[in-house]
Amino acid sequence: MALTSTVAALELLAKASKALDSIREQSKTSKDSALKENISKLYDDFLDLKAVILRLTEEISKLIAEQAKQPRIPEIRQEGLTNYYYIGAEGPFCQPCYDGNRKLVNLTPQQTFVGGTGRRCEVCNKVFFEIRKSHNRSLGPSRFGPWS
């Protein structure tokens, strides 16, 4: 928005400059010294305004460049049973790697593991399950207790 406003201001400045130059040229043939003095003051004020607008344009350009350099902050989104970090459409990134080291590490594409379907981080080697396989035991309770 600031960029479009700046462009509009510069276009208006260019139009006003042409109009002011035209009036200044016409006043040269006039014998009215008060008119000439007022046009001269207007021209000086206009040049001051032009300088201010150019400084503002430079400052806006610097701010836009600085903003582009700032690191993007990821957001958490849930996929199945797991939360992943995303930056816009980029991701998923490993949550423990980002939380611990502030590093955005891409996860592997979704794949099937023994415990279910998910992704793996190749840096911290953690597996993140989005879908867990259900283990239906039709054999009844184990002889070794519920932990087996």
C-alpha cells in the first residue's frame, strides 16, 4: 500500500511541477511584481515539498528492503496426530529442530512406518506419526500382562 501511495504522490508531484513551470514562464511577461513574488515563493515551497517526498520515498524503500531481510516466522499446523511448522505453503518443518535450534528442517515425504504413516526428520531422526496403525489383537489378553 505504501508503495502505491508513493507512486501516486510522485505522479502528482510531476504534474504539479509541469503546471508550476508553465505558470512561472507565463509570469515572466507580467509586470505584476506581487504575482511574481508569490509564484517564486510557491515554487520554493514546491521544491521543499519535492525534497521531502523524495526523502520519504527513500525511507520507504529502505524499510521495504529491511522487511524483506527479516526472517519469516513459521506457524504451526496440525496434520493428523502431529503438529508441523509451515511458512505459507512451505513445509512441513520439524518442530523439535525449530523449537530447539531455530532451524527449519524439511521433513521427508509422507511414508509408511511400522507404527503408522508419517514423516521423518533426517537431522534429529525423529518420526512423526500422522496416522497410527491400530493393533487389533484377536488372541485375547497376553500371558505376560498388558505391557506385552
